[in-house]
Amino acid sequence: MRRASGQAQRGGARADAEDLRHPRPSHPQTSRAGGRSRIARDPPCPPPLGPPPGLQALIHLDTSLLVDALTGPRRSGAALRRALEHGERLTLSAPVLYEWLRGPRLEEELTAQEALFPAERAPVFGPREAEVAAALYSQVRRARQREFDLCIAACALTHGAALWTLNPGDFREVPDLTLFAT
């Protein structure tokens, strides 16, 4: 078995080099077990859901509203304009952006979406959102048929946002989700 100090002498890794595969916590909590000390194995608590303190409420748009506001007769266009004029913070999450972009869209519709809700600013669907969506999956009925809606709801919950949808029945039983109504 090689010793770290021997590796350092031979030009290998320094004895005090950080092991990137097994980082040491800056303040390890130790417990005495069997005469040896070990680092506590409790996982860190995930950050609380919602926006950082001090930010005003955010509203995530569902695909149903985006399609209805920016395509065809644009029935929800006036309501969307009023919300923007009242200073509501509106955005669309990455899952909604995906649903929007995969549909048949005219160039003018894509231009309008990008002007109102730039794709680069769409909140991501990352590990925290995946964790919340998985938890929702076990809490709602017919979850298997609603997986994508649960991803959209998880994005809103994770960012402390209300969800503006034209299909409230799809989201009504999602715990703690606030539905925005005009």
C-alpha cells in the first residue's frame, strides 16, 4: 500500500492535496462509534422552496396560456398584456418552452415569445425541480398520465411562483401550488 507522503516524494500527488472524488467538509460533524470517529452521513437539507426573500411574487405561464395568447385568434392576448402592464413578473419554465417550441409555430409567434419571454431566461428544470416532481408523482392521482404537468408544477413550486394555466383542473390537486387567475 502506498502512502501519501511517498507519492509526494516521488512527484505524485501532494500528501495534503484535496481528493476531488471525496471532498472533506469544512466543518465535519463527527460522532464516536466503535472507538473511531466518522463523519455524520445525514444529507444536507435542500434549500427551501420559493424565491429568495425580498423578491416579489413570480408567475409561471403554462403552455395552454402561451399558445392561447400568442397563436391563432390570441384569445388570451389581452389578459397577458394587462398582466404585463400591471407589472406582474411573468416567465415560462424550460418544460413550457420545450412544449411551445415543439409545436408548429409561425416565425411571428416565435418572435413574440422571444420578445416577451426570452428563452435564455427560462427557469431550468434541474435536480431540485426533478426531486419535487418525483415527490408530486407519488402524491397525485393519475400521475402517470400527467408527468409533464408535474414537471411544470415542480418548476413553479421550486421558484415560489404561481402558475397561470387555462387548464386549472390539471393542476388543482397539486399540493401547495397556487393557480393564478385574472
